[in-house]
Amino acid sequence: MNERHEFPVWRTTLFKHRGAVLALPAIALVAFGKPSRRSIAAGVPLALAG
């Protein structure tokens, strides 16, 4: 019952680097949106943490 699933390489890589992937839209929102300093301080590190 303990089957190991092999995922495609792209999926494994995406999961491994999910913090960086989530940080991209967060940084774009910081650059082009009108966030408060408080939301930037909370959101970007949270996105990087994944």
C-alpha cells in the first residue's frame, strides 16, 4: 500500500521553488500596485516562505 509516485520534473522543480514563484507576483504588486508598507512587510516574506 506504500506506493511511491513519480512526478514530472517540472512539477517537482516548481514545488521545490514555490516561494520564488509566489514572490514574483508579490513583487509585481509592490511595484505596480499601491500597497502600504505594512502589507509589503508582511506579504513579500510570506510569499518567499511559500
